[in-house]
Amino acid sequence: MFVSFFSYPFLKRLQLQSHIDLAIETPKNPQYVANLKRWSRICAYAVIGLGGLVLLGWVFDIGLFKSILPFWVTMKVNTAIGLTLAAGALLASHRQLKVLTMTGAGLVLALGTITILEYALDLRLGLDQVIWPDDPNPVGTYVPGRMALNAAIAFCSIGIALTYQAFRRYRAAQLWGIITFLIALLGCLGYLFGITAFYGLGQFTEMALHTGIGFILLSLGVLGRYPDRGGMGITVSELAGGATIRRLIGLTLILPTLGCGLVLLGKRAGLYDGEVALVLLSIASVFVLGAVIWWNARTIGAADYQALYDTLTGLPNRLLFRQQLTNALRDAREQSQSLAVFFIDIDCFKKINDTLGHDLGDEVLQLVSRRILAELPEQASLSRWGGDEFTLLLRHPVDRLTCERLAQRLLGVLGLPFDIEPYSCYVSGSIGIAGYPQDGEDAASLMKHADIALHRAKDTGRGSFQFYQGGLEHPTYDLLLLERELHLAVERQEFVLFYQPKLSIKTGKLSGLEALIRWNSPRLGRVSPQEFIALAEENGLIVPIGEWVLYEACRQIRRWQEQGFPPVAVAVNLSARQFLQTNLVQTVRQVLETTQVSPQYLEVEITETVAIQNVELTQVILQELREMGVRIALDDFGMGYSSLAYLKNFPLNALKIDRSFVRDVTTQSKDRAIASVIVALGRGLGMKIVAEGVETAEQMQLLFELDCDEIQGYWLSPARPGEALDEIYERIRICQPLLTINR
């Protein structure tokens, strides 16, 4: 352990910033993380295999399985079962099965605790005999059937480690894993060097060698379960500190072992006594440590610089800036001081790269950084955030007037020409400012609010600065949150379908329903379909959402039929992306076959805008759907850009008059004329006419006079859940006398 003791202070001095020891805030190498997690699972499976092998040895009385080699100490049944339970709990944690992890950890902890009590209080609680009776011919044991005392202690520590791990207390879990590792390592070294005291405590039962190996594997499995969290995070860091730890960790374990072995050999050969051996081991450790430090010192400085500083401008990068801001916030909080964060962006910098080239663009960035640095007070630090963005930390004393004056000076120097032979370039800057504590109390909030203020400055005119104000939230953040929640909603199927009825004016009966999607997000609450459908259309999620709507609508049709309701058609809206999918027809066919719904009870609705995106493809798809028996309606007719020449070639069953023409049909002669023309056009093409957005009896009466076939709207019923179909029928029954009176 001399290498570990001596290396830590020296390596700390070689590090440029202490923040690389903060595992959570350093970038992780995903390959290292994945490899360690894989190693953790392998360790668990190996321990299960070892425990199973020993248990087979006891069941079939195979001495070799119990002790691996005839002259080694036998592993007890209690120990084998405990190792298997602990490994099973470790595997359960990999599968996020918290209950099983806690159960396994609790059993292991109980097993170790009871055994320790038996030793400490000289009790015979019967645990030794519950699982397996005494072995009349034990190998190297003093108390037949009872596990070794150090094995019981190791079970307690590994049980505690697994318990902490289940509650995501990573540092504590890893600490107890290391304790288990040291206990087991001591036992294995005892076998290696022939020191009985290491694997047998006093006159008690001795720990078997394969028991020690099993505990070593378990402890390594615990350490590798969350390698990017807690104290283990530094080992997978992409910074130089992580690389150094990975280089030294092998020597930290191997060098003391080899040193101890050489010392023991020399002492047993009579070459020197114990004190001389200790001196020799110390000298050897220091010598090897010096070589390791020299080797790492050649690369660690350069690696840290590349990891923490921008190579173009020499400024700290965003990683180092975040840590500087975190440290400054901690100091400001302790001393009740203030600070400010500036987000600086070079306006239209892309034009410089596009016209002059990236090399000259890099020169401009270097000059920009020098000009900004020249204007900064001593208590300020500048960083390059990325691209043409810079961040500035202004420490105490800070007030609004100080920030304004500094921002004006920075905008002034950025507006001066940049002479780069043979060009003279002009740029401007925009600045967003957020202050602590009024605009945020942590680094993430301050950076977010400074960025929001920057966007506000750009929106109000480039070459300006803005302070953050509550309520300036940029829509981008809302969209990011909405998009993330929308992805989760698709995975968790948080959507539901509501159904709005369509009524035949002439018969007074239910002629169909339209399926309308609704989303009640656990985090965002009720989200308007206009918001999330547009976003889903943009990012492609509308395809899986649309497919789910098809399946759910057809499943609801099937449920209604099984409940004894009269068969009724349900209309489903198809988005542009969904409609132009090459497998749309196959998807519809598969949905109908899976749900066992007849095609005549499914109606698809498309808008004019969707229909004309690819007229030839639209005609082919609609024809295939029509031949299948699916009904087709053109939704929001009159609001798109379709031509009557296209309209006559589409195999449509119905036209739906947009609600904008129905809303004022009783008061505006133009809307009444448009509705009349659409009805006449549909009649001439042999289609049914459906009026959307009917909210009054007067609108219904006028549409009846215009010879409209069906109506849909709040006058009849709002959209209701699928379980409320009987309520829809009841509403229609109430409306039927009104239909008769108006006629």
C-alpha cells in the first residue's frame, strides 16, 4: 500500500485543477463504463458458478468440489449459499430489480451477522445445522459446518455494500466493497505466503481460498456496477487524472504484493531481520513510484491542458468554466456575495467562415478573445463555450451598473474592425447577463438564464445586451421539454382516444365517430393536440403515434361490437408523414387483421394539403385502401390548395366542410354560399357531405336545408372516452325531437 500512500499527494500537485477529482463533473469514457459494467456481470456469474460447484460437491459428497484441491480448506454450505445470494443480488441490481437486490442483500447481511454473534457470544443458534449437518471428516476446519469468522465479516460488508447500492448511495457502496476486497485479499495473501493468521482468525474456522476469491470477485462486481458514479467515477474519466488512476491501479495492487513476497523470502532465508525488510520495501516502493511519476509527468500536463483549455484561444473550455462557476458560487454563498455570468455570442460569424474561410475565421476568434480579455477586471475570467460563443464569470463586487458598463465596453471593442491581411472584417456581439443570487442559485440555472437573455438580445436587435428577467423564457426550452416528454409518452403509451359522434341529419341516427387523440402528461398536464401533433410531425414521432391510433381505434370498435352496440364506423386522421409511408396500406391491412375488424368500419381522413404533396402516389394509396373496403374522407375541405381536377380523380367517400365555414353559416352570406357550393360539389361527385363544428340548432337547421348529410360538433356532443358510447347514444336520443321539430 506504499504506492497508494505516496502517490496521492504527488499526483495532486501535478494536476492543473482539483476538479478532475470530481467524478460527477468530468467527462466519462463510455467504453470504459460499458466494459466495467460487463465485468461486474461476469464476476457475478463466476461467483454463482463457484457457489453452485461447491453445493454440488456437498450434495454428491465430492471433496474436490468442496475444496477445489484436496489440501485446501473446505468451503461451507452456508458460505456457498451466501456467495450465490450475494451474486444474485448483484445481478438483480443490473436489471434494476430493487426488491430482489434488497432481499438478497438482507439475507447475506443476516447470514453474516448471525454467524458473528455465534462466534462473539459462543452461541450455537443452529444456523450451522439448518442448511447442512456437520461434516464428520472436515478438511482443515475446527468447527464443522460453520463458516469462517472473516468470511462472516465479509458477508456483512458485502451485504451493506449491496444495500447502499440499491439506494444509489454509490460512494458508501463502493467503500464497503473495498472493505470486502481487503478482507478477501488478506486471506488470499495468507495462502500465497503461508501466513495462517491472514485467513484464519485465532482458533476459529479458516476461510477457504476459493471463498476469498469469491469475495474478491463480488467486491469487484460492486465496484464495477456503477463505474461512472461515486468515487469510481475518476477511473473512467477521459481526463488525465482518470488515465493516471488506470495506469497506477495495477501497480498499487501488484507492487506491495511482490514487495511483501520478496521481503518474506529474504527474511526466511536469514538475509535480514524485519526492520531491515521494512526499510528495503519502502525504498523499493519510492524508487518505483519515482519512475511512475516521471513517466506520467511527461503526458499528464499536456493531457489536462487539452481537456480543460481551448487549443485555439488558450481560454478555459466549458468544462473548466463550469467548475470555476461552481467554485465561485460556493464561495459567494458562504460569504453572502454576488456574481454575474455573461453569455457572449459573435453575430453572423458564419458569414466570415463561409466567405473568408475557417482559417481566417479562427484568427478572428483569437483576436476577439484578446480584445475581451483586455477589457476585463481582475476578478473576471473568460472561457470559450464553443464555436463563436464565450462565457464570462464576473466575481464580487458585482452590481447592475458594473455589468452594464462592462457589457457596453465589450460591445464597443467588438464593433471595431479586425484587420486580417488582406481583409478588414467587421463583427458585432450580443450579450446575455444573469446574476447570482437573483437569477439563479446554481450553475445550471445561471447558464440557462444567461442564454435566455442572450436570445432576447438577438431578438431585439444584434449588437446589444440584455439582463435576464423572469418571464423571458425562450420557446426553445419549452420545445425541448415538450419533445423529451413526447418521446417518453410514446414509450409509456400515455395517450388516450376520445370519440366525437357524427349524426345523420336525415335519419337522426349515429352515422359514425371520429377518433381524436388526447395526451395528459404526468409532468406537463393536459397538452393541446395542436402543440404535440405539430412537434410529432416535425420529429417523426407521428408515425408510431399514428400507428397506435389505428390499432387503438380498431380495438375499440371490436370492444363495442363485443358489448352489443350496433356496428359503427370510426374515422382516423392520417398525417402527412404517416400517409406517405410506403407501408401504409400494409399497416392498415395488418391492423384490421390483428383486431378482426371489417374494413367497412374504418374510415381514414386526410387533408387537402396532404393529398396534393404527391398526387400520383396519393391516388395509388387511396385506390388500394378503397379496394380493401376502407372508407376515405377529405378533411377540412376548402382550407387547402387542392384543384378540382385532382379532386375528381381521388376515390373519396366523403367531404368534410371545415368548421371555419360552418361557424358563421347562419350570419354570413358568403359562408352560406361556400357551404352550399361544397354540398353541391359533393353531391355531383357522389360523396357524402359532413359539416364540422356545428354548435347551434340554427346551424344544424340551415345545413339540413342545404341538403348536408351529416353533422359533427358540440351541439351534438363533445368528444368522449370509448367507455361513454352509451352516453353518446343518450345524447342523440335527446337531440332527435329537435331534428323532427326543425324539419
